[in-house]
Amino acid sequence: MNAGLFFGGRSVEHEVSVVTAMQVLAAMPAEHRGVPVYIAKSGAWYTGDALRDIDSYRDVDALLRDATRVTVRPEPEGGNQLVEVGGRRGLLGGAARPVAQLDVALPLIHGSHGEDGTLQGLFELCDLAYAGCGVAAAAVSMDKLLTKAVLRGAQLPVLDHVVIERERWAADEAAVCAEVEKAFAPPHFVKPVSLGSSIGVTRAATREELRAAVATALTFDSRCLVEAAQEDIVEINCAVLGHGADVQVSVCEQPVTEGVLTYSEKYLSKGGAKDAPAGMKSARRLIPAPLDESLTRRIQGAAVAAFQAIGAEGVARVDFLVRLGDGWFVVNELNTVPGSLSFYLWEPAGVSFSALIARLIDLAVRRHAEKQRTTYSIDSWLLRGRPS
């Protein structure tokens, strides 16, 4: 079975996505063939064997000269084919030459234009089986405000927040800062509404730091949210795999860091295990997390409940803020295309990386088969015979 790996993308998490895709290619089960589909920062799509080597991404311009530019047709007939574009063939001149046929798609783009439902919507138009969340669940999980609303409705604990819109901030920064300070005493955490990998997340202890943090967050999104910083807490994460009631939960992890875990600490530093895969070398983490059995079960249960509340499918990582002293916790966020697909949380639970990928592909194929049972058109044409 040909599995198209869609990665890169118009996202500030572009490089993280490349790392994830290279890891998935290396762990692809023998019964499946991974077909790399790299989406450049410009938004152009490419495929080819040159895209399989992570070292080749050191010189992207040279890499793309060795790759083939492709696209898909957003329609059921032929929507599972990668077709060449450019030159004397393709959409820019002449008949489109098929380059590869896909049986299933694996969306591996973190963040915007990939994890947020947009790529999933294209696969729906193409009638192509794809792994992970559907359009609605992907969109909800990517928007921190929508996620909070859904989780609150499911009686799951989340932090209170203040929302700041770019337009309102530009009109009166002082009034917005006063509103935040009235809601929460400093320090604060400021976050873009729709981003991951800690990009644009800043801790602010003074009004000047708050101004700078909001200005930074609003360069990455038109909205940001502010929460009260929580003292004496740790981050605990665990992953959920499956669909509906048929789900399993991974072990928990505790990232080890001082303060907020930044993008650089996650992906660029030299710490961590000597044998950690590319992109994970910086991830100092305790697996399993040193929690008592009761708290572990409570967090795992909340992870499953959050996964099911947003209607997630495939694999997702659920991140918590936990106070170890009294067992208090809140759901911080859900990552429906987690970095490295959170394979490092599944291996201790007895699920190898290859088995994880195989399970995701199986779920995608089963969901697509179920979709074929749904009626989308009826044999009538209301406009036939309509008076002019």
C-alpha cells in the first residue's frame, strides 16, 4: 500500500514536520511504502527519492532541483494521484503526467495549513483515505479557545483566560493590559491561539513584559490568550490512539525543564539521550513520569476523555499542567499531529513505531470504507424542466 507522507508546509513548525516525516519513513512497516510529499515554505508540492534523506534538507534549493513538483486534483476521480506540474507537462501546459498513486495519506504537518483541518479538507475533496483527525476535530484542537470550550462542556478542567484580538490591541494597549491585570495577578503566560511547539509563548511578570509578549504572540496569530502562570506545577503528557470507544492510552511523560519548554529546548539543544532520534535529542524527559498510580490513572482517564470530547481519531498527545503536591491538574492542550507521532510514549507501552504507523493506516482505511456507505447525492436534478 502506498502511503503519502505530507510534511513541511506553510507553518512555523515546518522543520519539526520534516524531522517527523523522516522518522516515519524510517519506521514504515514492510507492507507499506512511504511516498514523501514535501510542501515547501512557498506552498509548492514536491516528491522524489531525494526527499528521503534528512541531510539533503541542509540545502533546500538544491534538494528541490532534484525533486519533482506535483499536485493532486481536488476531485474523487483521480484525486489519489500525484501529478507532475510545470515545464512542458502538467497544469501549466499539457496533460498532467501521473507520478505516483496513493492509497492513503499521512498528514505530518504540525500547525497551520496541515494540523488545522485545511489539509484534511483537501483529502475529503479528493476522496482519499487519510490518517488522524477529521476536519472538525483537527480545526477544534488547533484553536485553543475552541478546545477550551469543548473540554469545559465535557466537564474537564482547563485554565481561565483573557482573549486579545490584534485589532483591539492596536486600538488601546493600555486598556487591554489593565483588563488582563484585573483578571489575573502577574505573572502571566501569553500564547497565540493557534500554534504549537511553544512558538510565541512567553512568560510575563511586569506590564512591559506583558506588552512585549502580546506583541510577539500577535505576530503569529490574529488572536492570543493570556492565562495566569501556575506555580509549583510540572508538565505531564500522554498520548491516545484509536477511534471512538476503541482507544488505548500510552504511558505518561514528564519533560524536564526550567519554566516554559521553548522551541529551541525541544528541538535544537544538544541535551538528552545519546541514542535519541533526530529532533528528539534535546527532549529531556522522564518516561514513565514519576507519578503515583492513582494520579497516573486520573490523568490517563482525562486524556481519553479529552480525545473523545473533540472527536479525535488516530493518535494525539494530550498535555497537562499538574501540581504534584495535591494532585490538581488541568488539560493544557491537545496535539493531533504530535511531534514524532509520540512514538516514544508508545514503545514503553509495547507498541513499536512501525506498529503505531500500521495502526494509523488501518484506522484511515477503515474510516474511508465506512464513509463510502454514506449517500452524498440523489438521482434527481431539480433544475431539469424548470421554466426559464
